[in-house]
Amino acid sequence: MDPNPPSGVDVSRPSVARMYDFYLGGKNNYASDRAAVAAVKEALPNIIEIVAEGRHFLRRVIRYMCYQGIDQFIDIGSGLPSADNTHQVAQRVNPNARVVYVDIDESAVVQGRQILSGISLTAFIQGSVLELEPILNHPETRNLIDFSKPVGVVMMGLLHFFDIDVDRGILNTLRQNLAPGSLVSFTHGVLEYQKEEAIEDLLAAYARTPTPLIMRTMTDIGRIMEGFPAVEPGLVLLHDWRMDMAEEGESEPPRSLIWAGTVLII
């Protein structure tokens, strides 16, 4: 049985945040989301493994940032809190790490606040990456984040919903507002290694959501980050980024060849 939707939230149309919740085995999704997921699975039968690979990358990125001395994070486009959230990964390294989660989806924010209720050093606010100033100046953000010190920002599976110029504008705004030494990570869907018909079906599935997907070549993804130095090994397929940052005993992640990711130095 579907959970009762938050007041005023339209669940008749699929939401990327709730689709992601389904991929991760969550229960905060609805019939429209599962129908959209079914269409994605037709195009990419290994979508669950793809999402698992992305979550593995997120864990390595957060651990890397922690080991660089960063103890405050903003997770933009976080979706619903699921297994191994940013604050859980960070606080296993540094119990005093602080995390602000941000999502545009009202239902994700409402449910996220419920999940995080009583958990200190975390907040969940509503906002769009296209309007960063309200996010950065939100009272709950300012309560947790000291912008005179480096911040770790993660945008997983987010920039491939926007034009390249928009993506570059997002990075430039972060550069203008974050302290030197801050780190920004993003992931992006890659075209090169998938069958053309599979990509067409995937794009068609996301075209039925409020947030159509844009897949790009590695070269075009590289254009997004021009002028921003990257942590070695730069922009690579997720499986090729800093496996030494995995937690001890963590299982080998799937290798999908459909995600690229990087960490940029601001």
C-alpha cells in the first residue's frame, strides 16, 4: 500500500526523487513513480546496479572530503534520505560533521525532515540548484555552515538535467560564495558506452517526468568544468575514481559505464 502523500503534494506525476527512493529499496514512492521506473528498467535493466554504483561513489567522495579536513557539507538534489546518507558517511569519519540536505521536491523535503527528526547536526531544506543564493542564505544553512571555512558540496545525478551553460553558472556561483579549499563533486550520465536504442528509451522515460534527462559525451561533460581544477584522477567513469577511499570491507561496486564523476577544487 502506498504511504499517505504529504499534504498538497501531487503524486499523480512521477518524481525523480521518489524514483530514486524506489531504486534504493525505499517505500516513499507511488504508482506514478513505479510506472516511470518500469519504463527506465525497459531501457536499462541494470538500473538498480547503476544507482548502487552512484551511491558507492558518493560514499568515497564524502570520505575523501572528510580526510581533506572538511567537516561541513551541502547535499543539493539529495532526494529522499536512503541507506548511507551523506551525514552518516561523514559522521563515521568525523562525528561532528554537519550536513544540509536540499531538494526541490516538496514531498522529499517533508519526508526527509521526518526521517532526520532528532538527528543533530543535520537539516533538510527546500530549494532549487538554479537559485543557489536562497539555499546558501537559508537560516538553517547558516545555522550549520560556516562559510568562512571550506565546504563540501555534492550534486549527484543533478547537472544532467540542465544545459551546459546553466551547469557552469551553478559552479561559478558556488565559487563566488564558498571559501577557498572548498570541494564540489558531481556525477553525470555518459553516452559513449551504451547502445543508442537504450539511451533513446531512457531519455523517453525521463521525458515523462517533470525533469527530462540530458546525456552527454565525456568531452561535453568536460566543458562544464573548464576552469575548475579537479582532484586526481579528474573526470572519469565512477568505477575509476579513488577506490582507495572505500570503507574497509566494502564490497566492490557494480561497473555500469554510464556514470562519470569528479571532484572540483573551488
